[in-house]
Amino acid sequence: MSAMLDIVSIGMVTAVGLDAPSSCAAMRAKLDGFQETQFVGPGGEWLIGAPVPMPRNWIGEKRLAHMAAAAICEAFDEVPEARGKTALILCLPEADRQGRPLQEGASLLRQIGQIAEVELGSHSRIISHGRPSGHVALDQARSLLARDTTPFVMIAGVDSYLTSAALSHYLGAERILTPNNSDGFIPGEAAAAVLCSRSFSGKFPLCGLGLTREPASIYNGADLPLRGDGMTGAYRMALDETGIAMNQIGYRIADLTGETYWFKQTALANLRLLRGRHDPQDLWSPAESLGNIGAAVVPLMLGMGWMGARKGYAPAAPVLIEASNDAGACGAAILVPQES
């Protein structure tokens, strides 16, 4: 088992807290940020969402930029020596997603750099795969660190489903949770950041990573039966790279947005690989408190695991973090907390 990168600090901006400690404490306590929004549902009722309580009423790209910059600055506060020595990888929603809350990724990246006072070097980049963007970012970050290209990599994600166009689209597709639709998600927004190093403290290292694709995506359900092949393959790749079996995983964190499809997918992957005796494996999901936060979810889940290990309330065992998107892209990462 060899570590590829280590997570050394985190930052969060969520509907239940404007920093990582308060966000993680609220999620651990099962508090949520759900409230009536300014958007109207099909029956004339106000839609429930999970907006971030920002100090000013910024909208559009400016809102996203301030959210992401706040998370990045929080991560830098713990390791100030990383400023000026860090490549930034920004995780964003899919370019073709309906109601995408930004026009151009490069413009948003520049705004974030200005607000956070971060120099955007030649190794900074954008990944637009929605929820599993963070897994792709981990793969690119470990490559940058392995080549000694940069001593630090900041993986940041920001997203919002709270736009008129997004809500109109997903309401039309019957995917928003409403009084008349129990099989839907609560639209949310968030930003999260994790600062990665090749070898800093060695306390929360990435040891395995899997990236695959599910042929029976949520939109192919009528054509193909869901067997969980994509997520099972991602699990298997991450486990093989780590050198452990599924029964050695202590707990999982998954982007279960609330729709039945995602629960079936993670259950199938787990059942197909779990063999032998094992301790109970908890399943954490930030959506219980934040709703669907899109491309921010993997950096946020990494932060949840990091905080749980640091505070001692997470199992002292490997954690598997998974995410997937509507097009079928699946990612799984295994991190193995080390003794202090």
C-alpha cells in the first residue's frame, strides 16, 4: 500500500456552515440546510432547496467565485506556506448540463484567483464532469505531485442547482423532490477545497483510485438493467491499487442525492464485492444535510473523511469515497487514515 498524495487541510462553504468545522459538525449532528426558496414548484408551492447563507446577496458566477475562494482561503489558512507554491484544479458542473450556473470555466477560475489572491500557474486546470470531477482531479493531482511539478495541489469544487433554468429542467424530468415526487433530489449549492501534498504529514493519504463508466446510466434505465458494473469496477480498481479487500473498508461516503437509482448503484457495488467476515460499515452522505451539490461533492466528502479522522469520530480504518454522474461516469477513492 503506497500513498500517492496526502490531504493536509480543507475548506468548506455549505448550507449548514461557512467553514469546514461548523459544516462537518452540523452534518455529523444530522442538521440540514433545507428551506423554502424563491422558486415555485409545479403546484404553486415554494420549492425546497439548500442555499448557502452568504454574507452578501451575490448571484451567478460572482456568487460561485466567492464561495470557492472562501473554501480555498480556509484551506490555505492551515498551511500558509503553500501559498504561491500550489497548482489549482477546479471542479465544475458538466459543460452540457441544463441550467449550468456559469458561462465559462476560465472566467470563473480567474475570478476565484483574484478573490482568493491565488496565482494561477501553468498547471492550474478545470475539470467539468459534475459530481465525479473530484476523482479525476485526484488522478491529475497525484500525477503532478509524483513528477515534482509542484509541492502542493489545491482541488476545489463549486456548484449550484439553484438556478431557474436548472430547476425548470429537472422539474420537467421529474427529478426534483416535491410533495408529488418522493423519488427526487433537493437542489443545493456548496464549495469545498482540499490541499494536497506528496508527503507532508502522512495522516490522510490517498492509496487507491478507480475511474470507470456505467453503461446503464440514470437516463438509460429503460434500455439497460442497472447491475452496478461501473461503480463495481471503480471499487475494484481502487481496492486493487490499495491492496485490500472490500471487507477491510471501515466506512463509505457517497454522493447519494436522494434518488433511488444512486442507492441501488452503491448497494449493488458493495454486495458484489463484500466477502468474508467484516465489521458494520457506515454509509455517510452529505446530501442528507446539503441536497445535491454537484461538482463540490467529492472535495467535500474528502473533507468529511479528513475531519472525521482528525477529530477521532470516524473509524480508524480505510474509507471509500464514491461519486458518479448522470452520464454514467463513476469514481471511487480509498484513503487510509494513519495513527497520530
